[in-house]
Amino acid sequence: MFYLLRVIRDLTAQLYEEHADPRVKDWPLVYSPLPPATIVAFYLLFVLKYGPKWMEKREAFQLKYIMQFYNIVQVLANLFLFVYGIPNTYGHKDFSFRCQPTTPTNTEPWMMRCLYATYGYYLTKYLDLLDTVFIVLRKKNQQVTFLHVYHHAGMVFGVHVYMTFLPGSHATMLGIINLLVHTVMYSYYFVASVRPSAATVWWKRYITQLQLFQFAYLIFHFLQVVLNNSCGYPISVAFTGFMQNIFMFVMFFEFYYRTYMKGDKRKAKTPINDEKQDELKSS
């Protein structure tokens, strides 16, 4: 067993040494899998085991104002990165919707700005982990679903791999569209926490629809490369992105069907409350 672990460690080190993008070599949390793996391990241990156990005999924390501040930070961070990223990615004449290759030697100013925006997006994935921490501290453990935990932990690893090996490439669309979705989503969380009334309920359905559109477009985005790889993009990465977004679409559609389509049959128009807000946030 020890020998196997040592072989895996050596192969991983070799992979990072030979294939990691030299432009991001000195950036924190990028050039080694150890930091993100450690952070995600502590995250999983807290939200799945030690956090609920620690809160078991304690009163739930009231985090209304902390969460409002957190939501504002998320809105501003995601909006800024989206606005900053667009002209340096899909708004630039040399960046392709169809098939954007990996270009580790491209250090033009616009491309470096693309990498900075990507790195900022990567850091927000760590910030997103606080969603689950807040849920646990508020003793809403029923919100800690497989979809919620898988999505948050998986995004950290997924964006780490992209940031380390493929920055500025075809998968950039995932970050760009996700920044827009998160800007809208965290705006909703903030508004709903400030004005918890029936007037804010209608947002919820359309935010989930926006998330479904995100995954549907990304399926198409990666499928383009799978069917016609005209730029030499790693086909295994494109296929993984294609399958992963199918999986996420199915998972989110199941949530949408259960929450809204089945729910419509027994409509109950009630003011939004923390439980309702957390139900969407857990997705």
C-alpha cells in the first residue's frame, strides 16, 4: 500500500512538473494538488462529520448579517471578474468560441489579464465552500445534500486542474458563464435575506433555469471539440467536460422537477423563509 501511494505521488509530481503551465508556476494554490486537497479534506470533515457533531448540543448560530455581507462580497467579486474577463476572453478577436487551444507561450497583455481573471475565479471556488459551513453552523443539515457537497468540492478540484494545466483555453467558458450565474444567484440571496417576502419568491425558479441553461450550453461547448477538434485541445478534457455537464444538468433538473414542476401541482403561495432560501442555495 505504501509503495502504491509513493508511485502515485511520484507520477503526480512528474505530471505537474512536465505539463503544468509555466505562466502560473509561482501562483499560490496552483502548482501542487496538495493545498486544494488539504482544504477540501478539512471542508468535507467539517461539513459531513465534525461540524454537525460539534453543533449537536448547541443552539444554531444566527448569521443573518454575516451572510448578507458574504453575499455582497460574492456579488461584487463575481461581477467584477465577469466584466474584467469578457474583453480578455470571448470579447477579444483572437479568442475562439469554437475551439480555443492551450497556449502556454502566449504572454500578451490581454492573455495575461485572462489568466488573472481565471485565477480570481479559482479563488472564489474556495470562498464558495463557506456556503456549506454556514448551513452547518445554522443547523440546517438537511441542506447538505450530495449535489451540494459534490458541486462545491468538485469545483475546487476542477478549476485547480484547469488553472494549473489549461488556463486561457477552451474551458474558459465554464468560468465566464458561471461568474454570471453566481452574480445573479448571490444577488438573490442578498435580496431575499433583506426582504423575505412573497415578492422575492419568483426569482427562485428562474435562477435554477439559468443554472440549467449554463450546463446545457457547456454540454454544447465541449461537444464542439469532441466532434471536431480543430485546435489540438486535449480530447480527454473536452470529453470529461461534456460528460460532467450532462451529469450536472441531470442532477439540477431532478432538483428543478422535484421543487417546481411537482410543486406546481400542489401550489402553496407562502412568504419565503430561511428554509426556502437554503433549499435553492444547497443546489
